[in-house]
Amino acid sequence: MPWLDGADRHAAILDYGCGYGRTLRALEQQGFTNLTGADISPGMISRARTLHPRCT
């Protein structure tokens, strides 16, 4: 993702409507450390917690 090259890896990032966390996981793999996801779907939150158990 070359468009992320100049981004601060410690910047606070909020993914509103994150679903099960696919985008946040990709950002984490790129070295971003301050990630937050929010979603209103209980099903998506449950799936996110299953796929990413160390996240709360």
C-alpha cells in the first residue's frame, strides 16, 4: 500500500463500520499500532472477536 508510506504508524485510526476487522488487520500488518474499530452489528463484532481474540 504505497499511499501509506508517509503515514505515522502510531497515529490514532478509527474504522467506523469496521465489520469483522479486515481493514484494521491489514493496517496492523503494515505496522500501525493505535487502531480502533467500531460497528453496530452484533454479528460482525462477534466474528471480529473470534478472528482477532487479542483485540477487545
